[in-house]
Amino acid sequence: MSDEKKLFKVTIDNITVEVQPGTTILNAARQIGGDIVPPAMCYYTSLKGSGGKCRTCLVKVAAGSAADPRPMPKLVASCRTNVMDGMVVENITNPSVLEARKGVVELLLINHPLDCPICDQAGECHLQDLSYEHGVESTRYEFNRRTFDKHDLGPYIQLHMTRCILCYRCVYVADQISNKRVHGVLDRGDHSEIATYIKQSLDNDFIGNVIDVCPVGALTDRTFRFKNRVWFTKPVDAHRDCPTCKGKVTLWLRGDEVLRSTARKDQWGEVSEWICNTCRFEKKKTSDWIIEGPTVVNRQSVIGQGHYVNITKPRETISDVMGGRPPKLLMDIHNVSGVNNVDLSEIPGPASGKTFEEDPHAFATNPTDRKKPELNSNHELE
Amino acid sequence: MQALTDKIKVLERKPMTIGERLYLPAIIKGMLITFSHLFKKRPTISYPEQKRYFPSVWRGVQILNRDEEGRERCTACGLCAVACPAEAITMEGAERMPGEEHLYKEEKYAAKYEINMLRCIFCGLCEEACPKDAIYLSQTFAPANYHRKGFIYDKQDLLIPHPIEEPDRYKQALGERATALKQKAKTSEEESMDN
């Protein structure tokens, strides 16, 4: 059987690779790897039906197939176009593709608020990477950006609709991973927004995964909200014995505090093993987890800053020279500093001014929280 | 060995002449040099009364900026801390609560902000990194202190005076550079209007 199945030969940016029939151009490029892989904002390997919405993965097909070598008239979305035998694809070697991608980034950013200094996704945001690599320096848009009120989808997930690029990934997650979907895209065109119908809260064991699939900061974790910047936390791989999911996560630590836990992402920023809400939102102690070791972070990523891997510390010689006497500490910064005194992993929401001044267990409730009487006045969410 | 440069000066170690061995002429020569300094311009100044001129590019102690309404601009984005080569800056963010809109400009603000001035090297990278115009290097230096712990500056030490409540101190803290910049912006605006 297997020898009958003919592999398709496809050339992407002058690199030839043999792939199974039915592979998309994007996945063929990912098999080659490197710079020639088109960026993808909406395509997600493990979500059926995803892709074809954001248009960042546009490529030029210079020859359709060996049988019909005519080029395709327009740029095609590589995540939704299957390869043919003898297809010739141009990605970064074709200036018109780069030009088109620049335009796509500009369109994606037209209504984006660019509030990266506030956004919790900054540092691991795909839109940030994309616009840094392919975008232009300044905007030509002179009109008001569309605005939405931010609201909570349940106690754990916060939606900033202004940041959304309508990739539909979260909709597919709710459809395919969780049992029932209560959120979707409402309205049309410029007004379309991700919303729960009449602001129903999302409660499902696996709904937290919408945070991981969101390529921008539209869906963020409320238990991590404003607690730290991504690049100051230290990612480690950890697992626990979880009855609902496989329990394999990445923990983002500050010292010994678990500030956040996410599913493990591969090199394309995609999750293959979904994790449940208990692992994601509730297990915020290092004792809940078995830590395997530091997560491998890309050298180019800002998250790798301050991670000194494979270094040998110079030996401290002062006590040897001084006959066993340790060096005299003139000041211990931890006695003087007012920062890092509050254990942020113990509060289920973002810190407020009160957290640092009066009650270390106080946390900020949201305008939507206040509508619910039981969540009034800084109580625990359970 | 081949010489790397042609600027080598060969030292001569000849025995001293009689005039040199007397010492007195050399001592008088030295005294004359010292005496001549009495009539030269003094390099020191009497500090509190006289103040030295700081060039406009001087990088002094940091200041946390406020906007025109006196709201803190910093959003605790951490870019100054990540840019800091001396790792002197630390901060903790918090969410702005309803009713605090007059205090903080954006929905997130720095509840704690700390610069370890013992570590700071006044390179100005924090100012360059800041996307919110929140941190500036002012035109004064960090004052001396008797204790090391006095050099851990927290947010209250760093914040610029309130522009509405204390306009005089605010103007003083802004320094010459800010007013010069404002003037420059104004004139260029007028020029563009004329054109």
C-alpha cells in the first residue's frame, strides 16, 4: 500500500521537499522550517476548520503543478491551499508577497489599540512579532479605532475585544474541545465581536484553552492579570496527576510563586495537549506540581532575557582568602526594598493599590464582577 | 622585537650635573610653579551659592513623569527594567480601580516602583525604552546620603511634583531642557503653520 502512495514534490523558496498528498503549503513549509515558513495568525494545527481568515500566510504559487505549470493568478492563503506535485511556491523570495503581507499587517493593526505596555500578552504575542517583522513603523489610519468595553467571560477569563483580530480560534476551541459553546462572533464586518450571548459566562473544564490559542491579548488569564511581565517570569515544565487532562503544563514562576500556568507550546506557538481549568487556574503552588526543568526558550525571544543557561559561576574566593570569614554585607536589599513583598500567586485576580498598602489578599474586582452580588467587596471567588 | 609604534621615548639615565645635585634651584623652580597658581583662575566653586552649569544632554537622577492633569504616566510595562543594563529597576503593577482615574493615566499602573541608585549607571536607556514618556533623566544629580538604604528610591522619591497642586516645584523639576523643548516644538509648529 505504502509504495503506491506517491509523495508530492513541492519547491518552496527554491528548497524542494517531498510531502504526503493533502498537505497544505504551510505545513510543507513547516517541514522545511527556518525563515521560509509563512507566519500564521489564525491557522491552528489541532483545530479543524481553522485558517484562511487572517491572510498573513499569503504566498505566491509560481507553478500550479507539474501537469499544469501555470502560476495561480492571485496570492493564495498557504494554510488552506494543498500542495500539488511539482508545485513551485515563492514566499520570502517574492517581493510582492512581502508587500502584501505588509498590507495585511497594516489592516490587522487598523483597529488594534496598541496597548502593549498594559497587555499581559506582550512578549509572547504573535501579532507583536508579526508586526515587528513585517509591519511598517507608523500607522496611516487617521480615524477613531473601534472600541468595546472589556468584560469577563466567567471568573477566570478576561476579554479585551479591542485587541481581537477575529481569528476564530477560540470559537473552534469551544466547539471542538469543550462540550458546548456559548460564545461566538456577533455582528458583522467592522462591528463583529467575540461575545457570549447575553454575556453568559463560559464554564467548561477546558475553556481555559481559549487563552492559549488566542494569538493576541484579547483573551487573557485573570489569575495572571497585571501580576508580572511575561519576560520577568521564569518558565519551567511541570506535570501533575490530573484526572481530567494530561496535566503537562508550563509554569511561569517568580521565585517560588506560580504566577501562571499554561499548556506547553511547540515551536509554532501551538498547543497539542490541552489542559483543564483546574491545572490552569487553581493549582498555584509549587507543591502541587512536579517540576521537570526549565522550558527551552528561543534565543531571540524576549522571554529568554536574564535566563543565563549553561553558565559556570566564578568561585567566591573572599572567604578562602579571609580565613573562612564571609564578606561583610553592608546592606541586604531585601530588607530595604518594598518590591516583591506580596505573594501575588495567592490572589485570584489582579492586584490593586490595596493589595500593596493594606491587605495582601485584596484584589481588584471588575465592573462586571460588581454586578454579581457574591463577588462584591474583595472576596475569594470560590 | 619590532616596535609597534614610532612614539617610543628612550629614557636617559645620565648622572646628575652639579646644578641638579644642589637641589635648591629645583626646589625654587617648583615653588614658583606653585606660586603662579595663586594668580590663575580657580577650578573650584563655592557650591551652594554658586552652581555649575549642566549641559542640556546631562543625564541626572531619574524622575517619574505625570501628564498635564497630574496623573501618573507609568503603566509598569517593565521595558525600563528590561532595558536597564545594571538591573537597577524593579516594579509591581496593579489595576486602577473605579474612582482612581484622576491618579493614574491608564488602567494599569505601577503600585511599586523602585530604582536602586547604587546600581544605576545613568546611561539613560530607561528613558529611551519608555513608551509612555513616563521616565526621564532630570538635570540634577542624586544627592549624597549617609546610608546605603537611602539610595533605594521608591515611587514617592521619584515622582515629579503635581503640576496643578505645586506648579512652581513642577516647573523647577521640569528643568531648562523641557521648557527649551516645548519652545522648540512651539516655534516649529508656528513655522509649519506659516508654511
